[in-house]
Amino acid sequence: WQNPDNVVFIMNVIPGQEPSAGPNYFNFDDEVVYDINIDTNQDGKADDIIYRIQFRSAIRPPFDDLPLSYAGVDGVKGLPPSISVLDGSNSVGLGLRQTYTVTEIKGRYSRQLNKGLQVAVPSNVGPRTMADYEGLAEQGIYELKNGGKVFAGQRDETFYIDLGAVFDTLNFRAPPILNNAQDADDSVNPFGNDMFSGLNVNTIAIEVPINKIIKDGDKKIIGMYASTSRPRFKILGESKHRTGGGLVQVSRMANPLINELLIGTGLKDRWNSSEPEDEKKFLNFYLNPRLPGLINLAFGTNFPTAGRGDLVAALLKYPGQTAEKCGYSSPCSELLRLNLGTSAT
């Protein structure tokens, strides 16, 4: 956001990490392909540009013979120094190290964007092993060949939700509907407990010059979603295969909480494995959402539960597209949309 000429895509995986969860802590999966999928021409198919991130883990001697993945403390003979770098002599204590590549895919053409070795920032083991963790994390920002940057590693979980109360049959700790006075009072937190407070998440962040995404004269509003895929031979059940190379998409996300709050439990896995431009198959969940009906029963409210073209327009359409139907000229595609012609504020 500090550079209006660039755009940043952020993908978070493995939520709810308890920081002290040793001895192996939290790592990206070597068998998972992490994709950021972008639609630049508003046809609803987010395959115009794909940024693909893949990891490789290595257990470095002597940790292959030790019960720990990380160790280090300054000034103790026989032990490696506190981990202060991601590569080099002061990284000896980084026993389990993950490196990764970033590949840009445009149709049949692909190229690797990383300039050299890229190391994922490890979990924050603690102040004895990693005396300056934020200093270590700063070293995990790498320049890319397209003029952008990339970071992969552990960060503080920024999502805020009273998860326990929400899924305890809407057992909200405050009135579910704020009146005007409550809404205007910024001195009181009406939103319950932040379940994710004190927990971490694994983050992949890619900063890209906007002129590498769209050119002058192109449509300014893009769509995107993030996805994870696994090798086909390890997956059972129905799936599509756009990811190619023997990979099967197992999870996707664009707008938050779509799968959690809109899609029926019996179809959640199928939704995850489908492509966003096929959202017509799930249109009934948007037009006739089940959650407002539950809220009405629980709290005596009167939210509309049918004909919700407003949800279709907000979640499945680009501005100006017809909300009432899904068609070739007005596809229904569940994407996170961003106007690259408007600077961040």
C-alpha cells in the first residue's frame, strides 16, 4: 500500500498456530502447490496470470540425528549461536530449512521469478533460539525478476472473529444487531473475543508492479483467488484438473467465509475442488442463503432469505454485470475483486 504503482497479493494458510508448538513447529507442505490465480479480462476465469509457490524442506546435519528442528543460544560452548540469518554461518541452528520458488504462469508460458536462494522465515521458536526474530523475518523479503518482492513465513494472525461463539449456534456475546448509539460508540468493543489473538499463521505475500498485471487501456478491475493443490495420485474423489501436471485442487478462497457460511456442508469439499467460474452450480446458496433464516429464527430478525441478487452481485460479479443470471457475457465467478486504477488510502 506504500507504493501505488504496485499491488500486493497475500495468501494465508495453516491458521490458529499456537506459537510454542515445538519441536517441529509449523511449515509449508512440500507436496502442496500454492497458487495465486488472477483474472485480468473479467471473463471470470482466473487463469490469465498464476503465481505459483512451491517449497522444498531440508533437514541439515547434525539435526538429522537430533530430536529438535531448531537450536541456538549465544555464548554457550558446544551449541550453535542464536539464529540470526537465514543462510550462512549464523544459520547453523536452522536445522529444518525450507526454500521455495516463485513461478509466473501465463497460458502455456512460464518463468521462474526468483533471483536466487529464497528461504521461508521459520516459526518464532523463542528469544533464546532467535534473539531478534523480526530482524530475521526482514531478511525473508526477496526481490523478484519482475520488479516485485516476495515473503513466505510465519506472521501474527490478523483475522478477527469470535469463532467459538459464532459456531456455538450463533451464541454471540453482544447484541447481534447494534443500534445507532452502540454503533457510534467507539469506546466499547461490541464484537466479542478475538479467538485468533496470540496465534500465528503462515503467510505468502507477493508484491507485483501493476504494469505487469494490466497495461494502459486494459480493464482496471481484476479478480483473483488463492488455491492449494496436491498430487493427483494421493487424492480420492471428484475434482477438476486445471492445475495440470498431475495436480488436483483441494482448497480455494477468494471472499472470506463463503464456504463456511454459505455453502452446504455436504458440498463443501466439492466447492473447494471446483473452479470459481463454475459457481453457477452453487448459485442456489447465494440466491437463497440458509444463514439469514437461522439468524431470523434465533433473534427474531427479518432478513430476506430468498431472491438475494444483492449477494450474487457483490460476490460473483464485476460491476455492471447482470446479477439475475449467469451467462457467457455475465459469468458468475466467486472472486476477490480489486480496482487497480484506485490507489490505496
